[in-house]
Amino acid sequence: MIDKLNVPQREAVTLAPQHALVLAGAGSGKTRVLITRIAWLIQSGYASPQGLLAVTFTNKAAREMLARVSAIMPIDTRGMWIGTFHGLCNRLLRAHFRDAGLPQAFQILDTADQLAAIKRLLKANNVDDEKYPPRDVQRFINGAKEEGQRPGDVEAYDSFRRRMIEIYALYEAQCQREGVVDFPELLLRAFELLSRNEPVRTHYQRRFRHVLVDEFQDTNTLQYRWLTLLAGGGATLFAVGDDDQSIYAFRGANVGNMSDFERDYAKGTVIRLEQNYRSFGHILDAANALISHNTGRLGKNLWTEQGAGEQIRVMELATDLSEAQWLVDEVRALVADGRVRREIAVLYRSNAQSRVIEHALFSAGVAYKVYGGLRFFERQEVKHALAYLRLIANLNDDTSWMRVVNFPPRGIGARTLEQLGDQARAYDTSLSNAVARVAGKGGSNLAQFAMLIARLAQETLTLTLPEMVEHVIDQSGLAAHYTLDREGADRIENLNELVSAAAAFAAEANMTGMPAGKVVEQPQDPEAFASAQAGLEMTDGMSPLAAFLSHASLEAGDNQAQAGQDAVQLMTVHAAKGLEFDAVFITGMEEGLFPHENSVLEASGLEEERRLMYVAITRARERLYFSLAQSRMLHGQTRYAMRSRFLSEIPQEHLKWLTPRQGLSPADTEPRWKSSGYSADAFGRAATNRATPVSARSLTSGVQVGTQEFRVGQGVRHARFGDGTITSLSGSGLDAQAQIQFRDVGVKTLALGIAKLEVIQG
């Protein structure tokens, strides 16, 4: 089991049961360590398969972990608690739905369904969706939940925030009434269940004596609290992660959890995995040098026995069009040299960059695939079919009702739905229960829809899961609707694929002979009874339909890549996390693009951008390219740029500047800035500002930046931070800085030359 591990890997795997932090660098074999640790604990008698809990961040990783554990040792992994945070919390809540205050058939809202529910709530309560945009409300609610806060726990320090809290409370009541939960609610509800219910908490603390966590750097505040709660009965916490690869702050990830865990639990037991098995030396040395500019790191230094390899190729072009054409030429050369296209990746910081690259590849006849496009369970036609299935499982699911009540069109207009909503609110009931209270033709059409759902529920009681899905697609009218659509062929294929997905899910869960609509209590055939029982054990007693719907919601974030397709892979750097390729192009190496302009205004944002660049670099095995353009068309405007500061943070001995154009010096790291009114020097000082403390004298009068005057006490609006008030000014011209008290994010110091502030009149 451990013969092929290196010394630090073996030390981590065979560590006596105790709290420990494994600081695992990119390509250092962390997954092997975690899986082997699980197998070693079981084989050594420290844990039973049911006595440990392992958490990871994607369903794909959880499935891989289960498969590899069973490959190492002959054990039945079906009863093991290995999964994502959301998946494990869903399992916990299904087992204790009454204690958690939930209906047995509660449904899970994915991100899109949650947004639809919020839009419906705002309309029903006459909330101005321009002042309170639905996506902002969604972020506010999810952010509060991820901090473990219910509406009564959130501080209301102004009228705007007070109204947001009121909307949060209304949303909670709506979800409880409809019997649905969103993703953050899964974790919060499970945390509250364990923290408030001592018998349940004690049971799981005694059961799970070993808690193992993958990708620990991606945990948020509530996830950390949930883990520590489980370990409160004396269990050991074994965390594997890399603080240098923490790139999901925008999702609530808290990189500080790593150092908190070291202080609170590991207490010096930190094992560093620094030997890299993926990349050559120049690539790793560049990554080490870059990330060393971040402060507060736990610290490690990647190395390899594979040798230095090739230097990183750097190319600066005049425009984004020429950058894309150069990229196509290099890809062709790599393919001609024997490399397969699927092992070539083109990474970009912003999705907006892909258009020019895609056009160049298409025009050249080079096959490519955009990795991380619209996912299967998020496609319109699939979501429509799932909504019908959710209504069969739970007629009170108002979000699903609203999605398909008039799709395919059946003559139910906005006015009729408004009347239905009024009646539902008046009697504090679901939309389905309020149908009988709507009169006229609209009420008749609503009644016909309700009868359709009731008929489908009855007709599918004895069908297997794939038969049920196929029947619903056909009898709901979805298949006929898309067949008549001139562009509906792809949608029909996706609906057919949904039937295949149901069949595969049923087979994997050993439920192929079970009716999907209900749990079979006493099947006539003893073998069928045994099969049914096995299926129920896999889904914790849920009916096959309920299990499949939970699976669809939890899987909505996983990519449905086409296996075996030989195509160049295009993706954002965020999407590249966890992947590796023989050759990698990192495009758009320009200040304001990478690092992104929204991040360079504060130190924490810049450090996350540097971690993102570190992730991008360490995706490459053999060959790495950096490219940049002096001008670029983004969002319909030509933008002139400077070289990214990251190029100057990597020692030049690791870089190979390709044939310079227009007489540029390869060693020259200063920008070539084509300005319209500002000097290169002035812009450079502003654009490379790193939110350092204001050192110049504070100004009580105004400061002029371009054509705009800023004053202390002035109200301003920032695209990322929202509304705020200037509290102090310093400097002059493009060097001017402002300290601003923002309503939602506190005090920030911004460089006025690049902050793009909008002055709020009056």
C-alpha cells in the first residue's frame, strides 16, 4: 500500500491518529495520500469503513475517491460517508428531516432555481428589483448563510441593509412553506441540526472518529465550523490543502482557515509535500518565485527530479488579433511535432477573451472545445423536464410550478398567474392549492395543468425511473414542442440523454427494477425485494425519483465533457484548477487583465490574483507560454495595456522572450503605453498602485482627476464595492488616492486614476 510513496507522503499516510495538516503543493500526489490514508486507517484497525467521514469539493472527486479506495482493498464502499459538503449534508438531513424541520420529500434548489424563486418573491412583495437586484439579493442571502447567519443575526446598520434582511426573512418563509432548500441552506440546516440536537450530534461524533478533508483551502467559515463540530467528540481531523491554490474567495472560501487549523488543531503537525511529479524545473521555479511575493503563507517550495526542461516562452504582440493568430501558429506547430490537441490548453483570465481566440481557431480549421460551457443539468429543456418530475414528487414546489405551468404554452397568462399568487398569499398556501380559487378561463387552464400533474403522478407510480422520465417528457408535451421547433433537434437529444442519465443512475444505485414513484414495501419476488432494499440503502430510504432529483441538483455544477475528443481545450484559469496538460498557453498577460483591474485595488485581491497565476503556471507539464497584446478589444472598446507585473516577479532566467517585434528589447519589462491624454509614466504609477497606505497629506478640499473632481463627503459608486462616501483624499492627479467608507464592505483605499468611480449626485 505504501511502497511507492515518497518519505513525506508515507509520513502523512502512516501518522498515528491525531490532528494533522498536510500542505500539498500542486502535482505532489495529495489525492494518492488522502486515499491511501483512508485505506491505511481501515487496514490498521484504527477505523471501520463506516467510522470515518471524508469530504471533498466535487462529485467527480468523491466518486474517484470511492473507486480508488475499493481498488486498494476489498471493501464495500456503499455505506461509507465520502462525498461533498452539500452531498453529505443532504444525506444527513434526509435521515433526520423531522429534527431538521423539513418535509420528507424536500427538494433542492440549484443556483438558477434559487434566483427564480427570489425574482418571484420580489414581484409578489412589490420590491423594486432595480434598487434590489435579484442577483444581489441572492448573493446577500447566500453570503449570510455561509457565515452561519439567519435574518435575526445579520447586522442592520442602514435602511438598505435592513430591507435586505427583511427580504431574506421573506425568502426563508417562502422556502419553508414550499418545502425546498438551496445549496447554502443544506449546510446551514445540517450545522444547526448538529449544534442544537445533542442526541444526533453525539451519535455522529461517536460514529465518525476520523474526519478527512480534501482541498481544505477552499472551505468557508460555516464549513470550518461544521467540521470542528463533528470533531468535538474527540475525533481526529486530517486536512489536506494548499493555501497557494486558494482562488475561490468570490465563493466565500476563506484562505485563513488553513492557518486557523494549524493553530487550533494541528499545533505544529504540518507535513509538506513539495516534490512535484508533473512539471519541469523552470515551470516550478517560476511558480515558486511568483508566489513568494504573497505574505502570510504557510510556506513550501516545489521541486522535481525531472530536470529543468524548457524555459517559459513569452510573446508580446501588437493586438489581440495578432496574439490569437500567433497562438494558432504555435498550436499547429505543436500538433505537427506530434502532440495531441487535447493535451494543449489555452487559459484566459476573463471569458471575454475567448471570442477572438475561438474565431482564429475556427478560421484555421483547428478543432477546439470550450471547457466549462453550459452544463447538462442547467440546459433549458433539461430543467423543464426536471421541473415536471419535481412537481410529481412535491406538488407544493412553487418554483417548479412557475417554470412549467405555461410551458409548453397552454394559454395561462401573466394576469392569471398574478391572481393565483394573490390567492396563495392570502391563504398562506402553495400555488397548486390555490388553483380552485381562481375563476374564469384562466382558472380553467390552471385546473387542467393541475390535472395533468396529478395524472402523470398516477401513471408513473409503477414505472421504473427511466420509464418515468421518458413518460413525463412525452406526456407533458415537451417532446412535441421541441420536435416542432426548427432548432429543437439538439434539445430533443438532450431530453433523450436525460432518460439515459436516469437509467445510469438507477443502475448505479441498484434500483433498476424498482418503481420510481414510490418505495416498494412488499414486492412479490424475494430477489426483487433484496434489490429494492439495496437501492434504498444507497439513497438513505428515498424513493428512486427523490434520489435522482437530488442527484440532478447536486451534479448541476459538474462538467459533462465529451470523452476522447481530440480538441484544443479553452478555459478560464478558474476552470483549469485540478487539470494538467502537456502544453499550456496563458494569454492576456497584461496589467488590468491579469491581474484583473477589480483586484489590484486592494492587497488581498492582488494576492488572490497571484495565487490564480500560480495555479495557471502549475497546470503545465512540459511547455508553458505567456502571451500579451499591447492593445485589445474588450467589451466593444480598444484598450491599451502594460505588461503584467507578474512578468517582472518571475526571474528572467526562467523566461525565453521570443523574437521581439517593432524593435522591442527582450529584457525590457517597462510598458509600451499608447495613451490618450495621459503619459505612460503617470498611468503606470496609478495602475501599479498596490493599495499602500496613504502617505501624502490629507486633503480637505477637492482633487481633480482628469475631468472629474472628487471631494471629502462626496457619495460615490464602485462597480464591485457598491455605494460609499469619501472620508479622506491624498495626492494629486493620477496619483491621488481616496479613503472610502463603503456601505457593504467597509473602508477601502483606492487609486482614483483607475478606480472608475461614479459620483452620486445630490
